[in-house]
Amino acid sequence: MVLDRDIDGVLDARRHIDRVFLRSSLLTAAALDAATGCHVLAKSELANPIGCFKGRGADLFCATALAPGESVVCASAGNFGQGLAYAANRRGHACTVFASIRANPVKLDAMRRLGADVRLSGMDFDAAKITAREHATQTGQRWVEDGAEPAIADGAGTLALELLDAAPFDTLVVPLGNGALLDGVGRVMRALAPQVRVVAIVAASAPAMKLSLEAGRAVATEHAQTIADGIAVRVPIAATLPRLRKCCDDIVAVSEAELFAAMQMIHRTLGIVVEPAGAAGVAAMLAEPTRYAGQRIATILTGGNIAPALRERLLAA
């Protein structure tokens, strides 16, 4: 299957990305295998300066797509904003991030700490994005849309290269938000390991991406009310949908209860606290064990920047 872009950008990406984001750990646990009925290979993106995978794409974008001193504007639920703030500050670019007034306070504090000018607008990520885009137009700053910029997807694709270097597997299960992660890893899999099935996971309470990919057109939803803020998309990026559909074999939705159960299982078996979006792959395995039974399943624990109230609930359970 030929995709719209090849993987040259992914193959070249590792020489540009800050090494603190590369070669993350691959975790396994017999107890997790027993609970899911398959052999789980969990790529953990928690042990870097921003606690999530977004630094890969953000740093590659700042290294290869910006003019010297060019300032940037983005919208973020928090993790991409952290990645862009870290990379922009390191490489000499001013960074403004728009986030929802309901955004995770842990992520807001981290973005400010990393040097971003954080501005709150709207009741959710997609509302904040409208304001952010308008601000970029008015000020002449570079608008950076996670999910739309090729370099961001290429940076995320380095995760697939590392997984393929580490161990063989039958299926790759990945969280699906705006699509940069699926775009990057999906293209790598199609090019280098076409026998591997790629399954994209959304939250059932934020189904816009699943609805859109199945319909072949952008389908916006009125709400995206899920604990998994990292994949809480209400308005998909229409231009990316044809490519994303080619990057996966199936799109699966998991419930709020399944996301939380997966967070508990990861904490109990791997000893780490993962945010809901990062647990989406394991949630899918727990929800449909017969789909993955006996296979070697790779997934990406995309982040650990969990809201305080949810952390308390997780640790108390």
C-alpha cells in the first residue's frame, strides 16, 4: 500500500531530535501478559523532560521547519504544548500555547515552566484551537497544528523504528488523537513491516476520529468529554483523513471504564502511572481479549501527565 508520503523524513529524523526523547524503554511483565492473554510490548514515553512522546515531533519541527528566531503559536491539551515549548525554548523561538480553560493543570504548569506563554480560551481543545489560529493570523506568528505538520508526524514515526529494532510483533495498537502518531508509525509499518496489523484506538466518549475515518469525511461531534484529554478530538483535520485511513487496519473505541481499568492494570503490573490516553492500547486489549489472544502486541504508553484528581483516584483504587 503506497501512502501519500514515504518514510525518508522518519529515517532522517533521529539525527535532528534531542536525544533525551529517543530510545525509550520497552516494558514487559508476565502479569500484564496473563491479564490480557497476549504478550505485551509496551513502549514507555514517560522518562523524558516532558513525560510524553510529543517531544519527538515538536523538536524535529523546530529543528527543520522554522526560520531562525521565528516565533510559534499552537493549541494543545497540554502534551504537544509542552513538547513545542521545550523545543522552541531550546532552539531560540518564542512559543505561545492556547489551551482550554478546563485543561489539565499539571500540563498547564509544565508548559509555563518550559517557557511558553500560555493563554486559556474556550471550553475544550478545539475551541482553543480556533482562538490560537486567529491569534497567529493577527500577529504573523507561525501557526503550528499538531496532526497537520509533516515533521511532527515524522518525529512520532521514530517510535515505530525503535519498536521494530527491539522485537518482532504481530499487531501495533496506538492511541488516535489528531493523528500525528498514527501517521508516523503507520507509514513506517506499511513500508518496513506490512505484515503487522495497526489498530487505532479512540475514546468512545470522543468518537470524532473514528466516525470520520469510517465515513471518509470529517465528522465533528458536539462534545468530546473523556478522561483521555490527549485524544479528546471533537473536530478532525479533514485534509489528513485519507492518509490516516491508509495507516491503520481498524479503529476501535474504548469506554471510560476500560481506560481507567487499563491505567490500573499498567500501574499494578508495570509500576508506572500512565495518563488515560497513554493507556488506550492496553484498554483495547482488555476490552477485546479474543482479538489479540496469543499474539505479540506492541503499544505506546504515550504520556504520564495525569491530572491530580485522577491520580488520587488511581492510587486509591
